Amino acid sequence: MAEYPYPVEEGRRDILISIILTILTCGIYGLFWQRWQMATINAWQGREEFDFWKWFFISIITCGIYYIYIEYKMAEAINRIQQERGLTVNTNLPLICLLVTVFGFGVVSSAIQQSEMNNWYPEVG
């Protein structure tokens, strides 16, 4: 069995279920989803680049501007991880995540990022 820096059962998420739960809970599940994505990216990078509570509070203080910035930075980190591991890199990912977040569709950005992160793990059968 292959070794992963973050457990498959915690790093791989069902995107449709995550979107539905985020909508049904008026975004509360999305906060947990964001935290899990940050933890997954941090584990794969081997460093603590993304801090959930820092993200949460600074996003509130800046009325969401920091949230937009972090979505862009997380997409860049995803590309770096994919490049380091010889996986296919979507060079437009940071721009796509930035634009959908600016236009108020942060859940779409999370879904796109989760899709990319799911590719780091084997299919769960």
C-alpha cells in the first residue's frame, strides 16, 4: 500500500456531498471543508503554510478579501504539489479559483480544488 502524507480517507472527499452539505448548512460545512483542504495541502507540502483560524479571522476583518487571496494561494500550492510529483498541472487553476471566488462562488473554487486534490489519491472502491 502506498504511503501518503495525509490519510486517503481524510484527504479525499466526495465533491457533490460537500457542495450539498455546504448549501444545506448555509456555509457552515464549507468552513470545515476549507479546514480539511488546508490540512491536506499543508501535509502534502510538509509545512504549515495555511492556518485555518488565521484565514477565518483575517477574512472576517478584511470583509472577504483575504479569503479571495487564500483561494488563489491554495490553488498555487496545489499546482506546486502536482508539479513536484509529476502529475498533470492545470496552470489556469489559480486564476479560475480567483475569478469564481471574486464572483461569489467560493464553493465552486473549493470543489475545483478538491477535484484536483482527489487526484493525489487512488480511487476508493
